[in-house]
Amino acid sequence: AAIKNYQFDIQVKNVSRLCHAKPIVTVNGRFPGPTIYVREGDSVLVNVTNHAQYNMSIHWHGLKQYRNGWADGPAYVTQCPIQTGNSYTYAFNVTGQRGTLWWHAHILWLRATVYGAIVIMPKQGTPFPFPLPQPYREAEIVLGEWWNVDVEEVVKQGNNMGLPPNSSDAHTINGKPGPLFPCSEKHTYVLEVEQGKTYLLRIINAALNDVLFFGIAGHSLTVVEVDAVYTKPFTTQAILIAPGQTTNVLVQANQVPNRYFMAARPFMDVPIPIDNKTAAAILQYRGVPNSVLPIRPQLPSSNDTTFALGYENKLKSLNTPKFPANVPLKVDRHLFYTIGFGKESCPSCLNGTRFVASLNNISFEMPQVALLQAHYFNIKGVFKTDFPDKPPTSFNYTGAPLTANLGTSSATRLSKIAFNSTVELVLQDTNLLTVESHPFHLHGYNFFVVGTGIGNFDPATDPAKYNLVDPVERNTVAVPTGGWTAIRFRADNPGVWFLHCHLELHTGWGLKTAFVVEDGPGASQSVLPPPKDLPQC
Ligand code: C2O
């Protein structure tokens, strides 16, 4: 195992896309930022120095950070932000994980431009357990969004005016919208391939607010991994990927040499999909001239729920002796959280009210001190651990009138979880204002997606239908619109771990909470001491 050092300089840079130039926050002046490239077992040191006029923190999305929440990154959850002029070194080990993950800013909406890939190669000499030939080459495909206006303005609109913010102006592939947009010919990602070879694409959805379809004209994709966990391989014309998720696919360059579009566009449960933001990149066979017009892909239509559900059902853990799915069969703690929306009075907001989003009718209020520090140093008054295990009342979640769960209150309430206990969490969507599935991300853990369905979760019948053999294991799961998802995990990683919707708009509205996982009895089962340079508030 090696020690890998990275220097991340947070700096503002002028970038132009879609004929608009604007200053954006970057790492090392790059958009997207640099890839962290490591091997399973390596230690990583990333020194982040903040030269920008914004507070900063970086999250290593999907890395478990065993006992080491200090390196996890969400602002006011595991650390105070890195202030202008200051530095912090994120120090962590990459153990027991290999595959594609990513990093992003975890404060305000700065992840709009501050993000990049994390590639964890298997240990030296360990081949990928893939059905096709070992990939000849690999490429990172990072999907994102671009706004022509300043992202801060978009945030203000979303958080204060009680209105959904302007949606972005384009989706992007590796920071580039592609040739379907004005002034974008030069902002097109091109992947050159050789006829007859197999490629591994590491696809990441770094978009702020959109679940995306991704496909390549004329080529099928073989899914082999999601969220850095191997899956049973299956072949598909398109993948569905929610913000926060990663998907590895194999692509065989087995078609007539030509230029083929790769495209990403949103999945929305709306009757008339609006689609003017499709990002395009080009898969180009070696020797084919740039003048050839690329072939267009057939992606599922933007409201193709049938495709979406079918796709999710195909995802299963590889579950071999080498990569077993250790699904908890017995549950110590049952949690049931409803996803709701409401309005709250807000004297400083434009209409005197603002949108809030809630779990069990609690909209999460960010504290002024980091929760992990408050937990570790036993600082009183920062948070309570009385988050309810179920909603205050049960009602017809997906059929109820709009008023049924508007009684939200804002508070910093967390749930305390016993060390090494097994937890089942059912996330239940409610029929309020939602046209999107909610991608929920749990920090510090992977979990198994044991069940999902449309309508109300039925505790009497649904658990009998769970997949407890080879459910997909991941760190972010999309709870379907008007439906539910059940996840299970073993709480073996002590610390304070954020749980939130990875649609930035919803996170901003309060669709989040955190688990306080208690220390275990053993000497090596407690939260490690904080590093000396941990930022203070
Ligand atoms: Cu990818 Cu809490 O985030």
C-alpha cells in the first residue's frame, strides 16, 4: 500500500460555456476537478487550501471513513468549514473498497462546480471479476449541470422565495455540454476507441438536481458495478443514475467505425417532459474524420417510468464467495421515515414564507458547530437525539390530501444508534409536490436495498417480498415518486453520519438528518481523535 498526496487549491476561475463567461469556484483551476487515483489499501492525504472568498469543505462520497468521520467533510456535520486563507488535510485510508466514487464540495451549492472522480483500483494483481475481456482502457464520464447565471442567485431563489430555482441551462459530460448547444463545438468531450476493444466507463452523476439517463448510440452497456460495489452483470441500452450515484459499464467497440453520440438527459415523472438540456459527447472510432456527423442515440423518453423501474430491478449484488452480500437478516432497530414538504414562515423571505422539506415532519436545521465535534467533546445544546423512529401519525401517505403532513417543525434532531446493531430504514415518499424520485445518501456506510415499491409500504406484507439474498449494495438510493424503499445496514462505524436527499434543492429545504452511531466497547471501536488541523467554527 502506498501513501498518495494531493494538493487541492480552491480558487476562482473564469470559465465560459454556452456563450456565457462567469467566475466559478474550482479545484486547481480545473472544471471538473482532478481525479483521485488510488489502489485499495492506500492511504490518502489531500491538503485543501482555500484561496476563494467562500467557506469550503470537501466530501469523499462513498468512502466509509471507518471511525474517521473527521475526514468525511459535510460542513457543520463532521467539520466546520475551511475558511478563506486556511488549509485542512483530509487524511484517510481506502480499505475494503474498490471501484468508482467521487468527491464534491459539501457546503451551500458549491458542488455545482467543485467535484471530481475517485478511482480505486483493485489490489495489484487482482483482476476485475468481469464477464468480458479485461478492459483495454477506461474513462471517467462525470455528468453535471451548467447554469449561465451565478449559482448563488439560483440558491437564493430556491431557498428564500419558496420557488423551485431556475433549472440549469445544460447538462454536461466532463464539464462540457456538447455540440447541441450554442458556442459549444469546442466544449465537447470526445472518447477515442479502437475497433474490437473493450472499454470500462466510470460514470458519475454529479448533477445538482436531476436523475439522468445515459446511453451511447448503437452500443449496449454492460453494468458491472454501482457505487463501488460489483453487481451481477447485465446489458442495457441506457442506464439510470441519480445524483450521488456511480455506475461502471463495459462497452465493446464492436460497431462500424463511425462517430456515435453519448448522451445524458433527465428522468422526470411529468406528463409532458421538457427536454432542452441533453448533454452530448462523442465516441469516436480511431481513423474516422471529425467531419462525420455523429449518430444519435435512442434514450428512454424523459418520463419512462417503466424503463426506470425495470432498470432498478435488474441491479443485484454480485454475491460470490469473494464478494459476498452480507445482508443483515435480523433487524434490531426498525425506522420508518416519511418524506414531506411544507411551508414555514420566514420574515426575511420575499413572500414571508419559505419552502421546507422534512423527514417525519422534521425539517433539519443546520447547527453552528459541527455535530461530530459536539458528539465527541460532549458539547451540550447543539443537537438532540430524539428523532422519532416513525412519523407522528400514520396516514394514507401516497393518497392523502395535501394538508396531511404540512405540520413541520425545524430542529436539529438526530437518531442515536447502538454500535453494531442492525438497522432497517424504510423511506416513504408522500404525495406532495414531487415529480422526482429522491436519491437518499447515507454517509459512512453502504447499505442493502432490500425492497422497494409504489404506493404505501405495508409492514404486514412487503417484508415477505424482500430480497435478502443478493440485493444491490450502495450508498445512494432513489426512493421512487409516490413509493417507498427499504434499506438495511449494520451500524459498525461509530460517529455522526449524515443522511440526506442528494437533490441539492431538497437538501437546502431541510430534507436531511443524521445518525449518531455510538462507540463500541472495544478499544478499536470508537471514533478516532480529531486531527490537529481540524477547522474550527
Ligand atoms: Cu454526495 Cu452528503 O453527499
